[in-house]
Amino acid sequence: MKQMKQTILLTVLAVLTAFVLPLLFSTAPAEAGPAPEETAAAAEPVPLSGGDAATGSAVADAALLLTVHTADGDVEMTMADYLPQALAGEMPAAFSEEALKAQAVALRTYALYYRAARKEAHPEADVCTDSGCCAACLDETALREKWGAGYETYYAKLCAAVAATDGQYLVYGDEPILAVFHASSGGQTEDGTALGTAQPYLVSVSSPETAETVSNLQSTVTVSAADFRVTVQGVHPNAALDGEPSGWVGAAELDAAGRVSQVEIGGVAVSGLALRAMFNLRSTDFTLAYSDGSFVFRVSGYGHGLGMSQYGANLLAQDGATYADILSHYYPGTELVVAVQGE
């Protein structure tokens, strides 16, 4: 914690730089909105440290300035202004309040994790508005178009979720965690080791989604044998895809979370991640079979599967879980703290 205090204090004295959000992993489908409007500079930032979320005086969001990279350039805005826009871009506003609070904490935590090392994609900014890199941000114009008459109600709901968690973030060993998240999992989240992101809190845990509770949990991708061969050989030219297509694909190897680790295709080991990219699958939780001249992928869930499942969080909230319960479930072993004013 001492190291974190020193780092944050130096950051404040240097015209406070902050945060960078969801990494190369995809999350819930997010509509990219126009660039956030420039906001007035916040009051002089205060030194912050981590404290007990139940007793600390959370002041971080209003005091912290972010440099946000947009399609129109870099814009300065406070965390308090940024988070509702990012929350609107990353989670449906119709979700339960506790799920929205959990997402707000995850967004803030992810930002804190990356504040010390900006991404190569935008080295002059803390975050960007590209959902494929950081988090989508939807400004008032985009949100009024998206929500119509429901704008006032939905935006107030998102702001309330941010305010209710003001300054709160997750730590493991006194340091902010890599709070990645995804749209949905088919009963089990992924383990970080499967994606080269081994962390003690990024382990496979249960997630309550089912085909009955999440309407778009399952999806199907059908590919003709000819297109399958062209696509696979375009990446793996040594794959032997001659003769009867029913013999091209071997058994799939699964990782600890039950997702596809690799599949032998034409004598070549092809990773589940590669197949997801090649055939635009929604996740690596799939089965692959050949039938009637086509290869059929049956996919469950959406996203990389690491960390918090957004639809799972919503279901847990509907079942009575608080945002703290949700975060503890999806990031086991972590502690919820709050940024408080320093001495």
C-alpha cells in the first residue's frame, strides 16, 4: 500500500494522470459513440490512498482527471464524468442496479491497474473510446438517440451506480487488480492461465447463465466444407484437407474451464482462439461437428470468459446479491477498498 500511496501522490503533483481500461479482450457488444465533449478542469486534486470501503471518505472520482483519446483527439475529463459514459457503452442500462455498480467498480479498477503503464495504442492518453482497446463511451447525443424518451431515467440510473461506488476499487495484495470482464459465460468462466493471464483472482468460477435466462447465450455458425478448407488453409497451409470432410477434424482438447484449447484439423493442432478468430465465433466455448456438407460450430457465451460475466452479474443481482457479493464471486480473494483523502 505504501508503494501505491507514493505512486498516486507523485501522479497528483504532476497534473494527475490516471487510467486505462479494458484491454484487448472484447466485452458486451458496445455501440461506439461520438467523442466525449471537453469538460471544465476539476478542482485541485487531493492525495489519495486505499482505505476501507465501508468507512473511507471517497473523493476520487470528482478529483481525478483523465486524458481520454477520442477520434477527434485527446480530451480531459474527470473520472466522475467519464465513468457514466463508459458504463453506458459497456453494460445495458436496463440491468439491475447492483450489476451496474459492480461494472462501475470493475471499470474503475481496471483503470487504476493500468494507470502506471499506458497502452502503446495511445501513449499520450490514459484511456480511449475504442471498445476493442479500452471502453466505448457514449455522450449525451449518442445516448439520447439510443434511449429516446428513456434518456433521463437511464442516465440518472448510471450516474447513481457510479456515485454509490465513488472511488471504490478492488485490490489483491494491496494493489489494484486486472479487473477484466466479458459479456456472458455458459456456466463457467475462463481461467487466466488459458489465455496467458495467470492471476490468483482470475480463476474459473461458476456463472449462472443458461439458455433460459439469457436469450442470446447460444449461437450457431455454419460453414460449408469448401469455405472451411479455404479458411483453415489460409492460416495453416499445411493442414491436409483432402478426401472426405468428415475425416478432417479430430477430437477437441478442452482446458480446465471446459473451453476449447485446441482441435486437430488436417493433422495440424489449431487453437480454440485461432478458430474463434477465423470463424468469428462469440467465444471458445464451442463444439464442432460435420453434417450434411457443412461444419457446424455451436457456441455458448460471448467474450473471452475472464473475470466478471456481465449477464451473470445481472442474474446474481436479480437473485439478491450485492455488488460486493458479485465482485467477490468473480474476482475471488480480492478486497474492495476506497480511495480516500490522504493525511
